[in-house]
Amino acid sequence: MLVQYRSAHVQHMQKALTQMNLPLTNVLTDITGVTGMKIIRDILAGEHNPQVLASYRAPGYRKTETEIAKSLEGCYKREHLFVL
């Protein structure tokens, strides 16, 4: 049952990111992984600079910081941040 709740919450996070025009799922395999959660936590803390957020990329990651930064150029409206 907890797994079902978890997956529902992850889907809500993905929907909020999509509404913000942040296609993180294109560059991250799991938004709830270490890199994804660091990025999401900093977005919610007020950091919206794509270069800074992309610098949280874990070593050995396939996508480059530039590719991740392109996916982080979006619309950071307060209502979307609240949902996230």
C-alpha cells in the first residue's frame, strides 16, 4: 500500500514539473533519486538558476550539465511550486 502511495506522489511531482515546463524526466531516469531530489529541494528553496541546479549532477552521469540545464529552463510560478 505504501508503494502505491509513493507512486501516486511521484506522479503528482512529475505533473507539477511538466506544468512548469521542466522536462526533468527526459534527462533523469528517476526524479526521486539523489540528483533529482537535490534539484527539486533547491527549486522549492528558491534557487531557479538552471546552471546552479544542473551542477548537482552526480559523477558518472550520462547527461551533461548543459543538457540538464536546458531541461531546467521553465516557468517557476508560485502555484506550481506549491503543488510540487
